[in-house]
Amino acid sequence: MRSPLNIKRGPILLTVILGCLILFPVFSPSPYLIHIITLIFIWSYVSTAWSYMGRFGLVSLGHGAFLGTGAYITALLFNFFNLSPWIGMLIGASGAVFLAAVLGYACFRSGIIGDYFALVTLAVGELVALSIIAMREITGGSLGFTLRSLGNSPLYFQFGSKVYFYYISLLFLLFALYLWKRIDKSKMQKALKAIGEDEVAASSVGINIIRHKMAIFIISAFLTGIGGVLYAQYITYLNPHTLSGVTVSLAIPFKAILGGMFNIWGPAIGTAMIVSLEEYIRVSYGTKFVGVSEVVYGIALITLIIFLPKGLYGTVLEIFHKRQRSAETIT
Amino acid sequence: MPPSLIQVLIMLSLDGIGKFFGGLAALSDISLKVEEGEFLGLIGPNGSGKTTLFNVISGVLKPSSGRVSFMGADITGLYPDKICHLGVARTFQIPRPLKDLTVVENVMLGALFGDSGRSTYHSEETAKRDAIKYIDFVGLKVGELTMPDELTAAGLRKLELARALATSPTLLLADEVISGLNQEEILEASSVLNRIRDEMGVTIIWVEHIMGALMSLVERVVVLDYGKIIAEGKPSEVSGDKRVVEAYLGEEEQEVY
């Protein structure tokens, strides 16, 4: 699907938006706004990585497993062995990749697809959360633990100002979007599209189903693992429920599905809407409605999947293109 | 050339293939040899196991017993993509186009992924060129942006053939490429099959449950009934075989009345 951002005005509009985002902190707005936008960047990055596979019908409801694995391995290596998270994140993300490889191979080899794949991943996400809680001695169990503070120490991924995190997470998000484009131009994208539609037909023309699914699952898990590190370094506190439980595992796909996982901008737009909405509810209603966002999530998710499977942004695009096409045929 | 030097190459060899679904034997003890360059017809009433046999050869199903050899190598239980890479292509009885891709892109998939390891690496451009070549070859008339759902039944069957050919096979498993077509389309599709064998040198096993067009084209016919081979031979011999008439034509007549 072509996005209006790709037609003529596309590059200009994109440059303007990017320019605004880069210049935004310069005008020293409130740290609160910087904080919210940083959160949007981090979760956009994660939900974009989720959509790498989600858009080909590989719906994972357990990405918290990779988020948590990446974040905990990295943070524990730092707290106990003083290993810089810049290096640790590669080890953490490799842990996420290992998990994805084992899980993926087991599922794809035995033909677990669709809803069944979603259910298996959901269980694995919770399994990782429970394992973290069980290893109370080192992980602090369900109370979580705090990163050792070094003050401003860029070599150890700790900064005195939130602005650094703003720019770093923006960079990561841009990388994830760039990788999306690269995947779109690759042979792998065609193979995955075919697999997503009809595995039997795809394999009959010589497409290796397991290899392609493994590849995209591993890429997605690697980026998600890094995303966990990003979030943990920013918040400086790790908790199994915010990093790998069912709630976060469901929140990631929800953001992507809301925006529309078939379009490169969909996950980011969905994330911006959700994070803003959550903040709005939190600020205006405080703790009166704790848990209400989960209820809203559930209802909205079901409604979306039934009525707008392409997500909000995806649906807007579709209407836009239909208008354009009918305008073209008239003129 | 003295006759002793003419070697007949056995391309595909099935030895005692059996396939059970629960307690039901869909195929039992199928043994069959197909020579290189042959045009073999495989017929049988509905439910006789023709498509199941294709699924076993192409790797979609693993046989419960027996061995499938292709060009002398055991390919039993290999994944379909592997078997495709070795040079076995198939069409589907119920066409399975990828609906979100254009017709050209569907065929391109075959060119891009079908022959990895056997011939040159395909770039998008060469794959597209090849795709258009095969689309022309099967006589499919489409534009660059035509989607599969704009095709007729005959068009979809041609798409199946073009996509299979794009994987540059040496053996083609053609599953009911003329069923549901009118007389004119049947003649056209049969002549395409004939040209695939003669001009491209592809060995063909053609499955059909209607006898008509098939019998006039193929050199040898194998008849399946209830998962067993009940007759085998030249079309003229087979159509006179008493067991075939009973199992097969008998049923056809019942269908008529």
C-alpha cells in the first residue's frame, strides 16, 4: 500500500516532521513533554519491531518475553559485573534471539500457526515473567530492582538529562523504520507475504517456510530485546510486570494494530495515540480508574479487529486512496 | 546408435507408497516408474487418491510407507520447497493464487524462489522477464496490474501452470488443469501441456478425472481406484480394460443418469 507520505510531498513532509522532532528539545519545553515523547519513541520502536512479523500473519502475544530477556540480562550484567549496557544490550538481545530461535523452531517445525502461534507466545511471555519473579535472589522478584546510579555516565548508558534519551530513542526508532524499508525491498518480504497468505502454495514454488519465518522472528526479537534495554535504562527500574508480563505483551500488538501494522507509520501513530491517552487518563483521573485502561484496551482491540482490521491509520489511507482513485477516473 | 546404448532414464520412481488417514487407506502399495520425457496420464474417479499421490510426491504429505525417488535420489519426506528446488513443480486442483499479489508477481515468486541452487541467481528484473515469458507461453492475457481475482476459471488454471513453469521444473505434476473448462478452453489447455513437454522438454504427469482430452494426448495411462493402481498401459488398452470400465466408466454412467 502506498502511503500519502510517499507521493511527491512525502520527502518534504517527512523532513519537516523530523526537523521539528530534532529541534523540539532546543526550545526547552517542559521535561514532562520530553518524557512523554521519549516514551512514545521507545514504544513506537518496539511496536514497529513487533509489526515486522505481525504484518505477515505471525501474531505474537508474547513479545514481553524478548523485552524482559533483553532488559534483565543487560541490567543484571551491569549491576553485578559492571558491564556497560552498551555492550550488555548486545548480549541481552542475543538472549532474546536465542529464546525466539528455540520457540520459533519448535512452532514452525511442527506447523503451529495463526491463533495457535499467538497462544503459545502468550504463554511464553508469561513464562519469562514468572521466571524473573522466581529468580528473586538476583532479580528482586515481583518488586523489581533499580539500576545502580552512576550519575551522568554516557559510557554506561546513563545521562544527567532526559534529552539524551529523547535523541537516542529517536535514533533507534529511525533505525527500526529504516529496517522496515529494507525488508520491504528484499526477497524475504515477498517470501513472507506469500507465506502469510498460503503456506502450501508458497512452499510449492520453492519458498523455505521455516527459514523465512525464523529470520523475521529473530530480527523482531533482537530489536525488541534492545527496546527492553532502552526502556530500562531510561526508567532505571526493572519490574517483571512492566517488562514481560501479559499486560505489556498485549499492549505492544495493541499499539501496532490500532495504528495499522501493514503500514510503516501505523505502529508509531498507534503508539502516539495510546501513550497520550494513557497519560491523559492518568493525569485527569489519577488512581481512581486503575486498570481501566486494560478494560478499554480489551474492548477497543476486539472492536478494531472486527471493524477496522487495517487499523486507524491504515483505514484512513485506504479511504484516501479510494477517493484519489475515483477522482482520477473522473478527470 | 546400437539399441544397447539407448538408456532410458527413470526420472521418478515410487516404491510401495502407502498413505493412511486414520484407518482409511488413501493410497496403498503404489509402485510406479516415470521415464524422462514421458507424458503420463493419471486417472481415476473422485476420491481415488490422485491428488493425495501428488501431495506425497511434492512433499505436502509424508507417505505412511514406501519410497519416492527422483533422479535416483530418495526424496521421501523432504519439504515441498526442497522438492521444488530439485525440479518438481506442481499445480493445484483448486487454484491457489496469492490474492494480494498481482498475476505477474505470483509467477515471479516461482522464478525468484523456485530454482535456487540450480541455475543463475534471479534478480527482480530477470524474474519479472521470466514471469512474463511464462505468462505468454501459457496464453494468459493480463496487464501488469491484473489481480488474480480478475481471472476466469481458465485463467486461474493457466496462472497455476505459469507459476509452476517459472520454477523451471524438469517434472511437472499437473492436477486437473482442464476441469471446469469449456470445450475450446480444454483444447487450448491441452495444447499448452503438449507444448510444455515438446518445447520445454518437461516430463509431465497429468491428473484428470475426465478421460476425454487426456486419453488423446498422453502416451501411457495409470488408473487409480480406491488408492490402488488397477490398470496401466496405452490409452487404447486401458480404456478397454474391464476393471477400468467397471470402476471408472461405470461410475461416470451413474453420474449421467
